Amino acid sequence: MDRTSIVETQFRNRLEADDLPAGPTPVDGLRPDRARALFAAQCQSRALDLTARDMQKAGRGFYTIGSSGHEGMAAVAEALRTDDMAFLHYRDAAFQLARAERVDGIDAVRDMLLSFACAADDPISGGRHKVLGSKALAIPPQTSTIASHLPKAMGAAYSIGLARRRAPALRQLAEDGIVMCSFGDASLNHSTAQGTINAACWTARQAAPLPLLFVCEDNGIGISTPTPKGWVADTLRARPGLRYFSADGCDLYATFAVARAAADYVRSQRRPAVLHLSTVRLYGHAGADLATSYLPLAQVEAEEARDPLLHSARLLRDAGVMSARDALALYDETRVRISALSEEVAAHPPLQGAAAVMSSILPPARPAPRVNGPEADQRIATFGADARNLDTPQPMSRLINWALTDLMLTHDEIVVMGEDVGRKGGVYGVTQRLQKRFGADRVVDTLLDEQSILGLALGLAHNGFVPMPEIQFLAYLHNAEDQLRGEAATLPFFSNGQFANPMVLRIAGLGYQKGFGGHFHNDNSLAVLRDIPGIVIACPSDGAEAAMMLRESVRLAREENRVVVFVEPIALYPMRDLMAEGDGGWMRTYPAPDRRLPLGEVGVHGEGTDLAIVTYGNGRYLSTQAQADLAEAGIDARIVDLRWLAPMPEKSLLAAIADCAAVLIVDECRRTGGQAEALMALFAERRNGPMARVTAEDSFIATGPAYASTLPSRDAIVRAARTLLGK
């Protein structure tokens, strides 16, 4: 007999004999009708786990990581309001079922069965994955995440306090609401969890409102690795600014009482707290996991004897709510009903076909309110002394600063956040004076933690803001890239477009800083971003285009719910001259605030037909220098600036090079994984004619005189062009 059958048989036998485990008497606070409702949710959760395994055996279900042993989360749901946003651990079916019981029109059991079956009419993911989540229940969908949802939960909690002071038009969360996020004891050790808890404590130390309730569900094991005794309690108790609560998750009444106290503390004090909930894990990690293959049988049996449903039945009996026999009858009725419903659900058509799967990669547009922009006097007053220079040529860094100023004047919901973006104005001065102009609420100096910066942005987006986080250097993104890949980009996909977290992520990056910083300040690889479905990657090459592309990026986030990564070439921030010192050839005047460069539009510079140089960022600067050299050699070249690296602007790009005899790609990223690979493939498939590429070497970047030796150069572009054309 397998362990699932053993546990269920034990449960049934002990209820039939009224032989229930000993334990504390029920504490006050839970009404009889609510206790019964919570036990019903626990029974539903258990029945769904067993039914999921039956569906898998029959080839009709596709997910068996269950919630058995964690049914105490039903009591946590009861302690919260139904509009308190909840980011759930993947073992929290009982939480969602208990919350759904309090909201009219939600059949959470049926919804979960549709998810198990990957049915196309699954109401949360559209059949893409078994996820817990519901728009109506304020539960953004989560899959088998390992703490990656904690940063955005912190951001959502922070947004509640921020919205009290600066309410966005599309605010989603109640001003007296709180945010709950749950996770397992093994996940507590993950850097994402540690970073988020640290950031929450750091925020609380500064008296910033953060109504966030962490729930650590401690079943004592991570797949097969035990959690050391006392580790979770000692770790969480030691956190400054984080109020610690604990409860036995097998005790329905005690869990409710402690969870309510924790929620009341967070709601009234607007400070973070953690509820350490002891649970058990029944049936192993998932359907294919056999716990007795790595744990002693006696230990497995001891855990099974702590079955929370047995303890709930005892507590309900002792509280006079229902007898053990009535509890068994409710459980049996639930098992039969859910099993029958699974048969009906299995007949629903599954999600099929690439087009259907991909239909939710891009989220639907959102009803962003139209705005007219600031009055002229207000704009001049905000710009201050800069207003006198708006019509004079400036380097890129200054024009991006002015574009940010205009955007923040026009859209109150924009919030900038990152390391040193406020008082210092950024490492390169791009955000100078923004905090003075708009306040510390809208230009937030964060702690040094990229995961928390992106999590803050994700959470703010859940509450109607348009976040503009900054990552100081491209190489620093790698500490936090899963917040884009695993959270931001997947949210509309796994919610069938019901949730989105739009943002414009500004990153200072790429190479060519003269003798400064080496690899960590000159990272020339965008490969980690290029393959993320749905995101937009922008890379301007001069200041005017940067301003206009930044405006389009904000429009995409604000109106189309898009995640935009705006890569700003560091070496071009201060660039003034082009061909000779003092010529001012790379400075630009500030474009009028209503001018944008639409997504997918490339830049064409020159009319030559001998050669098209396809490039972006620093490559356009170098190619412009090379263009003059080539003209002296009798080669008439045009430069095609991609501007938008993802999605690749194929249509406008092919049109821009259609009448050119040859194509030279200049890619400042590495030969392996760079944009040139995709461009070569596109041109090979869609056009005829010679082509070549000049790329960076597959190397990191050095500090000192060799800083540019592995990167494309003006001379290398000229040599490649002459070779390509036989000249």
C-alpha cells in the first residue's frame, strides 16, 4: 500500500473509532460556523491532492505537488481580509479554498481541477500550468517558485503606504490593506528570501510603512534535506524590526488566533511581521517522490500521525462543532464530489497549439487615463536653471535627465528607484535633481540589493504605479535577472493576461568606458535578456533618440502593460564630439515633450546603397566615424540603427536595407550570444547578397589601456567593409 493510501486509511479508521490524537483544547476566537467552513476547506484541499494523483495515473492530470500537511493555511486565510493581496507558497491550496468560500461566485475546487487538467478554460492560467491564483481573490498566480515571489510581495506592501500619499489613478489595493506572502522552510535559505527579509527590516528601521506579513510554513524538510532543528525560529527571531509570531499549523484554532494577532499587528502598526507555522509534509515532495527512500520509516510514520485533519477533527469535536463521525461524513462527501467533478472536468478541451499557448505572453492594454501634461509655468519652475538650456545641444546623460523630468511631471504614477538615484543623482548624474524636484517618495534611494530593487518595482506595478527602477551597471543585473525572467515576464503568461507588472527598467551598460572598472562596469552581453519572451529591449545611440525612446517606453508600460529594459550606453553619456575634439558632433538638442520614436522603428542615417551598416548603441557612434572614412574610399554607406533590440524590428529593418548591395553588422556585444547572431540568421533567411559581421570577442573587458581591445573599433569597421566589398 502506498503512503497516500496508508494516510487516508489511518484517517478514516481513527475517525470511525473516535480515536483522535491528544492535544490542546480549542482556544477562543473561531466561531463554530467558521470552524466548520475551514475544516471543509481542509477536506477539499486533501481531496484535491488525492484526485490530482488519480488524474495523473489516468493520463488526465499533470501536476502532483500537493498541500497535504499544510491545511492549517486555511486558518491564515480566515485571519485576513479577502482583499489583502496574497502571494502564495505552492502548498497553499487550503488558503485559496478558504478565501474563496467567503467570496461569491467563486468555485475554487472546480477552478483547481481545470488547472490540474491543463484545460483551456482554466480560469487562472488558461491551461498553461497548475498554479494557485485568482484575480477575484487578490492572489497573483505562482508556480513552484523558490522564494522568487517575496521581493514583489515586499514591493506591493510598500506601494500601499506610498499610495496613501500619492494615489495612482489605477490603484488596486486598499489603503488599509496588508500583503501576505508564504514560503517553505527550505526556501527561507534562498538568497531571494534572505534579501527580501533583510530589505523589509531595513525599510522598517527607517519607519517607512510596510504592511507585510511573511508566513514561513515549516515542515522540516526541503525535498530530501532536513532543516536543522530550531534553525527557522532562531533565524527569524533574530531579525531587527520584524515581529515574530509562531503557531502549530496542525491546530486550526491556535493558528487562527495567532494569525489574526499577526495580521492585526501588521495592519495597525504598518510594520512587517513573520508567522512561523509548523506543518507536516504528507505524501513526500510530489507524486513521484518516495519519502521512505531517504527518510527512516519511523520518521515518516511519526509525521503521518500528526495529520492536521486528525487534529482538526479532534478540535471540532471538543468545541462541540461536529462529532468525529460527522467529520468523516463531510470528508467522504467531499472526496466523492471532487472525484466526480474531476471526471466532468477531464472532458474539457486542453490548451493546445503554439498560438494558443503564446496568446498571453503579451498582456492586454490597460485603461491608462489620458493626461495633458503640466502647465508651461509649472514645467519651467520644475526645470529651474535647466530651462534656460533646453534649446542648446547637450550630451545624452543630460537629455535623459530632462526626459525623466518631463515624464514625471506628466505622469504622477511614475516612481524611480535604485541605488544612489536620489541624493547623489546616480553614478553618472542621470537622475540629478529628480529627488529635489519630485520628493523622496517618487525618487527612492534603495539599499544595495538588485533583487529587492526589481521586487519593489514589480510590487508597485501591482498597485497601479509605473515603476522605473535603475540598475547601476549591466553586470549587476545578473544578481536579480530571475525577477525579470521568472516573475515579470511570466506573470501575464501564467495569469492568462489577468495580471501584469509593467515597468521601464533603466540599466547603464555596455563597454568603451576609458580605462575604468573592467568587467563589472563594462559588461557587453545582453544575451540573458534577449531570449525572455515578451520583454522590450531598447538601446539608444544619441541623446535626442534616448529621450524620445524613453517616452515610448513609458507609454508601452503605462498603456500596454509591457516590461521594457532600457539599456543606456555608459560611454555615450558624456559624449560630445564625433570626428574631432571640440566639434560637438554627438550632442543633440532636447526634442519637444510630445515627440516619441515608436517601437519597431529603426533609424536610417545616410542614403548610400553600396553598404548598409546595421548596428546600435556605441556601434552607431563608431560606424558614423567609419562612414566618413569609407566615403573617402569611395564607399557610399548608410547606417541603420536598430534602436529596439527586442522584439527585433524585422519589417522596418529589412525595408531599410532593401536597396543596399551588402550588409555589415556591427555588434558591440560578444560574438556568441550577441545580436549579430539573430541578424545574420534573419538576413540569410530573408535577403540575398553578401554580408559580414564585426563583433566583440568572446571575452570579458579589461581595465586600463586595453579597455577597448576586445571590442569593435572604427578601424575594424572600415577594414571589414572594404573586405566585404572587395575594396
